[in-house]
Amino acid sequence: NAGVMQNPRHLVRRRGQEARLRCSPMKGHSHVYWYRQLPEEGLKFMVYLQKENIIDESGMPKERFSAEFPKEGPSILRIQQVVRGDSAAYFCASSQQGKYSNQPQHFGDGTRLSIL
Amino acid sequence: ILNVEQSPQSLHVQEGDSTNFTCSFPSSNFYALHWYRWETAKSPEALFVMTLNGDEKKKGRISATLNTKEGYSYLYIKGSQPEDSATYLCAFEGYGGSQGNLIFGKGTKLSVKP
């Protein structure tokens, strides 16, 4: 499967624990985007990364959330000390070129995060 | 705050009916309008990326038009089939401000009854 791979598909955490969500972009894609979908809401942008660089993190909460896209390996979205309000579906997308390239972003199946 | 609105929120049609729905977006700083098809338990699938005012794109029975001056796009489905049942999302990509993000509408949920 050459598509965007996200794991795990479902993640359950207790309040105060850490959540790590992984995303492997499509082959040949070096641009990764993370989106969050809260219940009854649309997809909301969180962060845009290129290999080893955060390009735009304007949609990511300032505290407890961080993202990385190392030279080797998947992109990781990390949520520390999770709270109930973090329960959502988190989607990763990738593209071959960045913004203003007339290209779509290709999405993974998402990770459903539930906080007990 | 930039807003992308889609209407209707949901739509129920019979197999064979043709249907259309609307996406409204800011008319300033426009670069592109993206359409996605999202089936339950799957990932959003890219349908179109539209950049030019007056542009029309087609993929099988699905087509879309774009009016950047007034800030709207229509998605048309001709002869709906049960497999067209999905949520259709549009997303605005604009100049300036944030570099990476698409601003999504909440989608139109289409149900096609056999």
C-alpha cells in the first residue's frame, strides 16, 4: 500500500498520560500536515512539516502538543498529559510539493484518540 | 477568521437522481479550492484542485465549477449511485497567513438510496 499510513488506528489513554501518533507519508512525499477533527466539527489544521523542519504550527495548541518529522522515520504528533478535550480523530496528509503547487494533499485513515 | 461554508449539511436522494451542493469561501487572497470525497471509515479522497475562475473539472459522473470572484464552487453528481454515498468536503487554500493549511468546510453528507 503506497498510501499515507497512520498508526495506531485507535488509541486509548487515561488523563495525564502521553499519546504518540505516527504518520508515514506517501512514497516520494516530503510535506506532511496534521489535522484534527473534534466531534461534530470539520477538519482543522494543526501543523505543517517538511523533513526535519516545522514550517507552520499556527494551528497547534501552544502547550502539551508537539510534532516532528525526522530525517528518517515517520512524522510523530505527541500529546503530553492528555485531557478529555483531546479526544478526537487526528488525520495526517502528505504532498509531493508544498503550498501553492496545485496538488492535493493525500490523507491517511486517521487515529481515533479516546481519553478516559 | 476565514470561513468555508457548505450547504446543504446533508442530502438524501434516490438512485438515478442528479444532485448538486455548494461551497462558499473567501473571495480575497484565493489560490485554490480543493474537493474531497470521504467515505465512512476511510480516508478523504482528493477529487479536484481548482485554481482558475470559471474553471470546470470532471471525473466520471462528478463535476465541479468555480467562481472565485463571488467565492463559491458547485459540485454536481449526475445519475447518483449508492456508491456515491459519502461526505463531500471542500477546502480553501489562500495566499498569505498560514503556510500549510487547508481550511475545510464541515461537508455535505450525501445518502443515495437504491
